[in-house]
Amino acid sequence: MRTRFWIFPLIALLTLAGCSNYRVVSDYDRSMPFERYKTYRWSSEDSAGISDDILARNPFVYKHIKSAVDRELAAKGFVLKASGPVDFTVALHARVRERVVVAPPVGFAYSRGYYHRWGRHGYTTIWYDPYPYPAVSYYEEGTLIIDIIDTRSDDIAWSGIARGILKDYDTSLQMQRDIDEVVTKIMVQFPPLVR
């Protein structure tokens, strides 16, 4: 039996075919002292107070994402501290929404075929509309948000977002591989190059 693990490596829709299969964006407050950031801890608030946050109901997925973020921050030289003052805190949020795709009707088509009736036979061209109504399909879109909060001002300093279509996984190893890839793509944009 297949187990549904929640994560959002995305597939490209319509005109995005051939591009990356998820979208990643980030934004930041240009007044924040990113060059002084050295230490961090995880926010105690995280997803607990957000009713539609999927991570609050999926602790294993939360742990997978958290360890991937820790690995990326450690590779950049940031130090995780359990106590004492830190430069920033990290918070994770995620949600799932059902989306609808409406494709236009296929259009008219024709076929040329042999017929035989009432003593007559021959070839004819038949015009028909194979599917005169729009095709409607549903999918689940997941969004992962990684927030960096400046501890001095208690304001959000940076936010990275990945969005895309959810997948089904046969193993947690496949899920972890996709989590690592998505988190790496988000965190490559932190810290931002402030200009």
C-alpha cells in the first residue's frame, strides 16, 4: 500500500514544461544586518498557532525539513545554539491547497473511413467534435515557507518559499531526497546579497 508523504516537489504546468519542476522565490528586508548573522535557533512558535499548517500534523516531515535546513545553514557557517542570545531564529510553515486546472475543449476533428449501407459503399469524411466540453482536473499544491526572524528587532528578515504539486512516495528515502533538493534551492538564496 502506498503511503502519502507530504512534500512539494512541483511539476511544471502547461507552458513551464522543460523547466524546473517547482518554483522557489525569496524576499528580504534590506535594512537587516545579514553580514553580522552568525548564530541561530529554531523558533518555538513555528506552525503551532497556524490552523492550516500541515507540519503541525506531520511531525516526521517537519523533522526531515528541519534537519535539511540545519545542514544547509551549517554548510554556510551558521551555528545552532540551544540557549543564550542568537542573531536570528528560523520558523517553518507549510500548507496544502486543492487546485483546479481547466483545459479548453479539444476542438473539431475529422476521420475518413469506409462505409457500407443500403447497397452502397465507399469512403467518406466525417466531422465530429470528440470532446466539446472543457477538461477539469484537480491536484494538491503544497507550499513550504522558511522564515528568518531577526532577534534584535523581532521582525522578519528573510523569507524563502517553494510551491508545487504534491507527490506520492513509496519510501521515506524518496521523500527525503526531494526535501533535501527543495530546501537546498530555497536556502541557496540565504543570506541575500544586500545591495
